Amino acid sequence: MHDVIVVGAGPAGSQTAASLAQRGYTVLVLEEHPQIGVPTNCSGLIGAEAFERFDLPRDSVIRGFNSATFFSPKGGSATVGADRVMAYVVRRCEFDQTMAQRALACGASYLLRVRCVGLEQHKDHVTVTAVQRGPEDGEARMTFRARSVVLATGIRYGLLRGLGLKRPSAFLQAAQAEASMEGVDGVEVYLGRDVAPGSFAWAIPAGPVARVGVCNGAGAVEHLRRFLQHPSIASRLRQPVTQIKRKAIPIANICRSFRDRILLVGDAAGQVKVTTGGGISYGILCGDIAAATLDRAFRLGDLSERILGEYERRWRQEIGVELRVGSFFRRVGGTLSDEQIDRLIRAYHDSDLPELVRRCADFERHRKFILALCRSNIFFQLVWNYFRRRSLS
């Protein structure tokens, strides 16, 4: 019997496995796909804070960024920058694989092509039922036992029903393509109703290609197709885009991320930045908290909800306010008209916003900047006064 079985070999799962294996526990990671990191659909942007805090492997890093340029619906732009590298773009498949290699080096074991189909909680262990696919599509049923299980299953929520847990209540859709483009020298963010209603689109240089995508509430693929025809994008494409990938992103965390002997981490628990939909850093952070919580529970000899509830208290203490403020800002930002967005971006360099960015900007933690922005003169004039006039009319 293993001490811990981790279901899912993404960054959150591998971080959890590495942290537990370093502490001397026997850890088995079950991954349903035949290759770690495949398939993937991700911008690949990870905050510098995560690399520094968790000493993440840097082999997959393509380059760092200290700025991003925001484009308004009417063609205005504002470059928002810092005096240090804020984020890195990585080759996501390679990043996932190096995270797994680190966990293996710490003593964790991995089994690929194994899909977990059921969990059964017992007094002193959890039984994991799984199906292993052979190289020629044959299947074999397997059973594992562990003292505890960590679910790092991403947006696959089938196992939650058997635990009496509900999946996150709100999702975004994201669509992305890798394009051969000219002149993408930094992170580009596009706003406006025609581009991505209530959200944003992006172009990010990633080595020989640019990652071009759209994130919004519905119809992301169709919005991306239209975005690829946007003059600022279409004029720089060297060749037509032939493949578009899409995925769902949870933007509401689940009500409860623990059960007796079971914890949920990453997208499985809805631990995602509500403002941008990025989840890698938060998943790694919460994976580390999960490992620390299980370590304490093992030493106490008690893996009940009473002890494992400390996991949820700790991760909510770390990022709970970030998620709530991000949700508020997404709702406010989603109501802005193209005219308001355009005026805000055009006014950027003639306002107190550059100083506010210098003082408050953080790639992973947006709460401080959002609250300062909402109190700024320019935001008050362009947004709050608009809402006040509309409520009085």
C-alpha cells in the first residue's frame, strides 16, 4: 500500500508528489495519457515568483517578460512595464515533464496510460480503481490502495460525484493557436467587444511561433477565428492557422477541497486566477500546501476531515482574497464599453496609472493592483461615474 496516490501528472500533481516524496513518503502518480504534458493547451506564462519560491526547473523557459502592451478597441495602446522580469513563457509539455522528472528524482513513481475511474474510502485507506490502456488500445482493470489520495485531475470532475462534491460553478472558454507571425516582440493583450466580450485576447512570442488566443465566456473558437482576421494580427501572419485548440477554465473554486483521506489541488479545486484564467502557479502553490498538510496528518496518525480541513484553510488564506477580488474585477471589467476601455488605455500615460503599476503590479497576485486601480482618479472618472449616471437615469 502506498502512502499517497496522486491522480494527474500536471504541474500541481507533480509538485505534490515531489514535496511528499522529499519527506520520505511512498508516492504513486497515475496519469491517463501515454505521455506527460500531452495534450496541452496553455499560453505557458508562469510568474517569476513561482520559479523563485519553489525553485522550479528552468530548462523549458523560452524567455522572460517585464512588460505587456494593451490594445484598445479603437487602436490605442499602452505598454505596462516593470523594472524586473515578471513572468516567463515556457514550452509547456517540457515544463510538465521536468516537473515529473524532479518528482521521480525525489522518489515518486509514475504509471502512464492509467485512468482512475473510482474511489472508495475506508477506515484506514482509500481504494483506487483504474483502467490501464495498452499500446494497442487493450484495457486492463487495476486496483490500488493508499493511505491518502490527492486529486490533480484538471477539469475532469467525474470522480467528485462519488465523493459528494460538486464541480466549480463557473467556467471560461479558451481557444489558442500557434502561429508563424512577424513582429511579436512582447506580450500583446487585446480588449474589446468584437475581440473577446468581457475578457481579452493575446499574442505571446514563444520561440519560433507566437501563441495567439482568446478567453471569454462562450464561443471562444469562433472569436479566435475572427481575432486572427484582426488587422493587427492578420497583417503579420506568415501563413494561415490550421489548428485551434480549446479548453474550459474554472473561474470559481469548489465549495470544499477535502474529504477523509482525500485532497483536491489545482484546476480540480478551481484554484485558478479569475482575472486571467492562469492556473499553473496557484496549482503548484496549493500542491505544496497539500503535501505539508498530509505530512502533518500522517505524523498525527489522523487523516480525517478534521485534520485535512487545515489544507483548505491554508490555501484560502494564501489566495482566497485574490480569488474574490479577481471575481469582482472580472464582473466590473465585463461591463465596460469599448469607449470606456479605449479612454482608459489612451489616458494611461497622462494619469497616475504608471506609478500605480510600479508600486502594485504583480503577475500572480492582482488584488493590490485591482484595489488601487478602483480607487484611482482615472478609474473613478471613467467607470464609477458612468455607473452612477446610468443608475440615476
